[in-house]
Amino acid sequence: MIDRYSREEMKKIWDLNTKFDYYLKVELAVCEAYTKTGKIPKKDFEEIKKRAKFNIERIDEIEREVRHDVIAFLTCVNESLGEDLSRHMHIGMTSSDVIDTAFALQIQDSGKIIKKDLDETIKSLKELAKKHKKTICIGRSHGIIAEVMTFGVKLCNWIDILERQRDNFEHALEEIRVGQISGPVGTYSNISPEIEKITCKSLGLKPAKISTQIIARDYHAYFMQSLALIASVLEQFATEIRHLQRTEVLEAEEGFAKGQKGSSAMPHKKNPVLSENLCGLARVVRCNSLAAMENITLWHERDISHSSAERIIFPDSLILVDFMLNRFNGIVQNLVVHEKNMLKNANRFGGIVFSQKVLLELTEKGLTREEAYKIVQRNALDAFENDGDFKANLLKDEEVLKLLSVEEIDQIFDKEAYLKNIEEIYKRVL
């Protein structure tokens, strides 16, 4: 339910009617600024607020003739105001004053939703991490089993990464909280910087330090990069879930609803389709961030080559990241964790993952590292290549038994010893 509501709320911010609502909000804020400075009579402004409106069909009709969406919008609004009041609209402004300032408002409102999504997802991860603080699993490097860890620690890494991206996103969102009311080429030729200050303050924005009829597009590229980073780390987490759901691993899997089917041909299938969706969508968001980088380069003080791309990449990326966070949050909340399989995989081949412990114990007993490594590797590879038992091999190895007792070997294979610093990790992250 939250998932659906959030996406609908995000989509509404970027629909055509709402875009013109933002345009009107900017125009009215400028009129209010002029009223505060005495240029527009207060009674006129009150009447403007009551009468100003637009109609999408009428804007479309006008635009077919004038071929300019802002002019079509203003013409439509002025029709609702009449000649006596329309003279107060758009004084000293250029189209981009309206477009870029309204765009900033859209981004800020969208950003509030993304921040909420991030907080909710991090909360879900923390709850799962607390539950699995001591759940033994195997850590892997290069896709190969490495050493014992806990599933909670794996989740703590995800939490740390996502919290960092939340901070990065909040910084990017604050950076792009800028508007402009500076006129053609940004010199305030027919409008006062004071009007810009009053307008931006009223709208909850900061005036751009300088604008050249548009707000510089490095702001927007930086913001889009923050979205791409969120999408990319979600792909990282989703890829891990996909690996853990593989049949030969089966340590965790996506929740499988009653009546759900995984394959049209094979009834046994339960596929990680939600995580696969996230991996695919991350590619789209990253490509969109590249388009935002390309938008930085414009001719002279401005052109509109950025505009056509932004009309696609911003709503698409914000809607997608909202969707992705909600989808991933759902995966986390419904994740099935197979603790027995995690333990089983940690014990594979008679515990070859304890090889470093054996190596260190043998060096403590007086062997050189090279001598110890050779003995341990010989026993470990024999277990690995022959589906054998590493611990059993050690208990039969005369070189090992000369230095280590059976009790000492048993102690080496104690998994709890690997958990001694888990609390320290949790203190840092949670």
C-alpha cells in the first residue's frame, strides 16, 4: 500500500497539470514580491490570486499556434485575469525564470519522497540486521567461500552504504535548492535582485549566486549522480540476493507469495525476479545520469538542448528510484533466510574455511609461514578436490599432529571465535 501510494505521489509531481501548477506558483510568488515592494497594489494581488488559473486543453490550443509552452501558459493565465490584471504578470522575467525555478520546486518535493523511502529502507535493514546478528554464514571473496561471518554483518555493510548515499542525496538536494528571477542572460536588466530574493524565500529556495538566463546544469548533473549512486547500491544488494538464492547456495531468497508461479514450463522454479528488476532499472538510472552530464555543455549563456532530455530523465529517474527503494524495502521485509543452509555451507568440505586459523596456529608452534602454508594447503585442496573433509585430513596428518593436539584442532574449528568482534561492528553501524 505504501509502495503504491508513494509512486502515485511521485508521478503526480511530474504530470503536465502539476508542472503548470508549479509555474503558476512561481508567477504568483513574483507578483507577491512586487506587491511587497509597492509596484503591484495589494488589492490587485489579492484579485490575481483569486482569478489566476489555467486549462491544459487551452494551453495546448495556444501552443499549437505560438510554438512556445511558457507563452501558451501565460496567455492562458492572462485570459483568466483580464487586461486590468494581466499587466502585472511576468514583469521583467524570462521563460527560464519560471521554468528553472518551478523545476527546482519539483525536484525538492520529489526529494522529500526519496528521503522518506531511504529512511524506511534503512529502518527495515536495521531490523533484519538485529535479528541476524549471530546468524552464522560464510563470507566469500571472488565468489569462493572465504571465512565465517554473520548474515547480520553482511546487512550492516548494506546499512552503512545506504546511509552514506542518503547523506550524499541530502547534500545534492540542498545544493540544487536554488531558484532564479534574473531576466534575460541573468543581468537583472528589467527586474531587481531584491524581487528574486523575496520570491525565492517565499518558495523555500535560495537565489542562485549567478544565473545566465538558466541555472547552471552542473547542479542538476550532481543531483542525478546522487540518484544513480542510490540505484547502483541497490543493484549491489540485489545482486547479492540473486547469488544467495541460487539453488546450490540457497542461503536467502525473495518471499514467494501464495499462488505465485516462477516459470511457465518448470513448476519447481522460484526466481529472484524482483532483484533482477532492480538490476535492470539501475542501468536506466545510470544512463540518465550520463545524459545529465552531457547537459552541462550549452552554447554561450544558454540554449535549450538540455530541456528535451530533462523532461525525460528527471521524472523517469525520480519515479524509478522511488519505485526501486520501495521494491527493495519489500524484498528486505519479506526476505526468507535459510539459517540451516548458511551453517551447512560454512561446514562444507570439513570446514576448509578455517584454513587461516590452522595456518596461524602452526606458525605459533614454530613453523615458518611458508612451511605452515604448504601443509594447510595440501590438506585443504585434497578436501576441496575430492569432496573430502579438511578437519579429518588434519587429524590424520602426522606433521600437524606433531604440533597440534586433537583438542587444539577442535578449538580452531570453533565458529564462535569468529564472532568476538561482532558487537564492535554493530556499535559502529547501529
